[in-house]
Amino acid sequence: MKIKIIFIIYVIIVSNLYCQTRVSVGNRVGYSSFSSSSPSIDGYVLAFYTQIDQALFEEVYPRVAVQLMKEINSIIPSDKTPYYPQLVSLAFSGVTAQYFDSRIYLEESVGVMLVNDKTFIDRNSWNYGVELSFLAGLNMRNFNLQGWQTGIGTQYGLTFNGQLPSFLNFYLQFQYNF
């Protein structure tokens, strides 16, 4: 219930903050494989983002995202492990899309990110790097600018300092355009 209230407040604040431009909010949920000077860890990814319809460059729109990648065993209720590896990232990326017809589109994004690496219990380091993602989507808005878009995509992230954490995500994305 608290998450729903926080999400509603977030949407209201974001839509009022950018009242002259169109705003999109969305989330991603899916499978993640991440590592940081360790063997790959299988897990899940949860992400929330905001995108503004004010182009940075021609047909490239800014998106700010925060995402959590955590070991899959953390959602098993009977597991007694005291600590689960995780990565948390904050990313700023440029997003563009190519529409094949009014419903089907391909979305690409490239951006910079800041990653909090907590793959081991005694590690809490910040790293920076780049991310790249591709998505095949379904536009459910028809010719209206407001409405839902959804898709299936993949995302790769790589950092350049510290323990060099990296990740590969496969996800479902849901986005609402105001």
C-alpha cells in the first residue's frame, strides 16, 4: 500500500514539475545477471524511470532511471541467508525510437550511470560507467499522445573503476505517457 501511495505522489510531482512538456513514467521488471570481481549472480531487476518529451538532440529524449538488481534468493521466504548481493544504479540516458507502423517500435538508449556495488557483505563502493539498452515495443496509444506503451528488452551496463561491476538484464517494460 505504501508503494502505491509513493508512486501516486511521485507521478503528481513529476507531472506538475514539467507542466509545459510531456512526461512519461515507467518501470522495468525482469531477469538480471550481474558480477563484480565475482562469478555471475542470477537475480532480478526492478527499475523506475522518468522521461521528458523535450529533445536533447534531434529525436533523442532524456531519461533518468534508478534500478535495483538483487540475488533471486532474496525473494524466497524460507531462505536463512543473512545477506544478498545487489547492485543499485542511477542512470541518465538518451532515448530514441523508430516506429515500424503505428503500433510496433524499436527503442534504443545510451547513457551514463552511477552504480552502488554491494555484491559482498563488506563492500559498499560507488562506480561509474555506461549503459546500453534495446527494446521491441507495442504502442497502445493509437494516435493519442497519452496512454500505455509496453515492450520486452535487454540492457547491458559496464563500469570503469573500482571492482568493475557489470550487468546484463532482460526485462518487461511498462510506460505511461501523460
